Amino acid sequence: MRGEPEFTWGNEPGGSIGEGFAHAVRGLSLRLVALDNEPGGPPAADAAVRAFAAVRRSLRERGPERRYERDVLAATAELAEVAGWVLFDAERPGEAAGFNRVALCLARRSGDRATELLTLQNVALASGWSGRPRGELAVARSVLDRGRLSPRVEAVFRVREARGLAGTGRSAEAARSFARARSLLAEGERHGDPFWAWWMTADEVDGHQGFVLQEAGERKAAVHHLRRAALQEEGAGAGYRHIFAVRLLDCLLGLHAWREAEEVAEGLVPVAAAGIASARTRGLLDGLARPGRGLPGSAPGGLREVLEHLAASAGQSV
């Protein structure tokens, strides 16, 4: 498929696997992440599955040199983590869970704490998304209780803790965990932050707190957070982050805030037309914009037209 990364590495056929192999696998992971964030690109999930199969086949055919074994296993753990993430965002939870297990096993065997932590955050996220907040809270607390986290990484797991607390009805504790995450981010970046921590920003915290408030039926409070998250003013935007704008649109429609809802919907039209890689985001958007959505009679005709246009654009991008 055009645009899909292929696995190639520089060692001679039949040779043992060493440093060049690990470097090639890490490059493959980077290309898959770029593909996952590319509007209108080929699906990253199938590409990731095929890429990991190719790497695993090479490892079975030729074992790694002893001196490079940990590095090769760590690079393969990173690839498994990427595959688990893109499969989750493609709404293929069973496959994602399998890759998460592989990533954790390889990361622990190789002593790759950074990839282990990122995979655990993904496991926690998947638990909450699938309606198991107690599982999300348990994973977050298991990491937080071990300590020895940089402020930014602790903020990641405070957000997961907050989501788990909110899902179990402990809203006041959840608010404190969100506040703690913000204060940790205010401490700034640290030299020891893992390579993957770039996406945890105040915008991300706002997005998740907005989700929590929306799910609790507190739409006005949710709008405050989701509006800031949708602007994505901090850091580089990840492919899934249009989900904040979609959630914002849902809240505004529920509040009958027609003018702002129309503005947000208009902003999503070119995004949908370009292609939304995240299946989770597309699913939420389809539920909002599809024809026949029960808008009350007070909704202006212009908003209805924009939503119809948005539905058509989203349908073309799938």
C-alpha cells in the first residue's frame, strides 16, 4: 500500500541480528507513528500488525547477538507498544490488548522502563475507554505507588488516576488528581523524561477533565475545558486530538449553544474531509453529525446544513 512503511535493515542475509537491526526497528516505529498522525494516510493499524510480524519473523530466523540482545528486545517492545496503541485507536481492542502484553513482556525483559510505563498508560486508558474505570485506577495506582517518576510522567498517571476516580463516582478526588497533574506539568521538562512524554500538556489534561465532566452531565463545566483542549495551543497535536473538538461540539449541541456549535462544526469540516485517522474520533463524530440526528426545532437551519456537510465529509474520509 502506498505510504506504508516497510521493514528493511542493513545486515547481510543470514547474519546475526545486532545494532543495525535495533536501529531499523526504531525507525519503523517512528514511521508508523507519523503514519498514524497523517490525515488521509493509509490505515496505520494493519501496517503495524504486518510490520511487527516481519520483525518477529526475522528474530525467529536469526537470533540477536548476545551483546545486542537487550537493545533489540527494547526496540521490538517499542514497536509492539506502537502497534497496541494504533489498534486501540482503530477500535480493535482485543488485538491491542495482545500487543500490549507483548510490549510489557519485552520491555521488562530488556529493562526498558520508558516503554513499560508508556504501555501501562495505554493499558489504563483502554480499561477506562471500555467501561472499566476500576481497572484504569488500579493500573494508575500501581505505577504511582512505585514512585521514582519524573513530574511529567507522574502527571500522565495522575490523569489516568483522575479518570478512574471519576468513573467510580469519586468526583472530588478526581478533581484533586487533575489539579495535581497540572501542578506537575508546571515544573517543566526534565532531562530524564522519556521520549514519549511530549504529548502530556495542560491541553491534554483539559481534554480529559472535559471528558469526565461531560460524562457526568456537567456540560457547561466541560465546555470550559474542552474549548481550551480543542485549541491545542501547547505542543504538537497528535492524530487523535480532534476528539476534543468533537466532544466540545457534542456539549454545545446539548446546551443549545447554536452559534458556537456551528463554528466548531465548520472547523471540523476540512478536518473530516482531509481524513481522520482515529476511528474512535470518527465514531463519535458520526454519532453527532449523521443525518436524522434529533435536533430540536429551535436549532437554526445553518447549523443543520453544516452538520449535514460535516456528515458527508466524514463519510468520504472513512
